[in-house]
Amino acid sequence: MDQKVWLPRKHYFEVNDQSWFPQTLREKVQDYLTLGWVNRLPIIQSTSPAALVSRVLSTVLGPRVSDYVYFDFASGAGGPTPYIEQHLNKELHEEGKEDVKFVLTDISPHVSAWDAIAKKSKNISYIGQSVDATNAPSAETLLRDVPGVEDKKIMRLFSLAFHHFDDDLAAKVLENTIETSDGFW
């Protein structure tokens, strides 16, 4: 049976994704995009998108939310990850549950921003080298430098980043996710 796709997947062009785009300007664009995640639009939004993601993660995964280490692929300048971590771990702490860890990665790492983020939270770390979402390292490699994550699974996050990939690249990302991760968000 043929099914019609009413809303086909969109691949948006962003000038800051181009290899020739200066890294300094790329980092400024990433910083700006982060603002959209952590602030809410009055009247339109009752909460920030980052707080909403935290709530959805907690609701959907329930007691399994602590089974994972959350690897943010295509982190940019950190995006909503520090805020998702803050909201989610606050909720877990209030329930007497263990904190969850988050790891920032990107094909063009924004190490200066990530270092500042990691200094503010014991639950956030980063991989300072380029990480290609189509060819990510094994779970053992990814988890190697993250303290206190024995027997944890890997959940990949793409926070407003999946549109960066055209269809062929998106298929490769999903294939690699299936091979190297336990979940995709």
C-alpha cells in the first residue's frame, strides 16, 4: 500500500555549516542559536524548549531515564544541553534518583564554550576532537572518559541539529546510531 508523505523531511541550508565559513563566526552563530533554546517566547511558549525537552525525556523514559549517558551530537556551542541537564537532574535529585551525565560532541567542536559549560556542572563533559555523527566511535570509546557511567547505555541527542543532514547523510547518521548507540532523541 502506498502512503503519501504529507510533511516531507526538510533539509535546510545554513551558511555557517559550510567548510569555508570562518570558525569564529560559526561560533557566534552557535551562541545565538543557543539563546533560542533557553529562552521562551512570552505568550507563545509557557516554558523554554530546553525545559520542555527535559520534561519529555523524563516522562517518556520514566524510571529508565537514568540508564543512559546522553551524547549530544552536533552540540554547536552547547545549545540546550546544559539547560536540559539542569532541569532533568534537578527533577531526579528531588525524587532521590541518581544524576545523569551529558557529553557534548560536534564535527566542529566549540571547545571554549564547552569548557565553560563543563566547569559549571559535574554532569557535563565533552569530546574536544571532531566527532562525525555518521562514523561515531564505539560505546566503549565514547564512555571511556566519562566518570561514573559503568553499565550505562548511550542515548544520542540531536537538539535542532538533524536538519543539517541531507537525506543520504541522515540515513548514514541513523545507520551509525543503530550500530553504536542504544537510543536516539
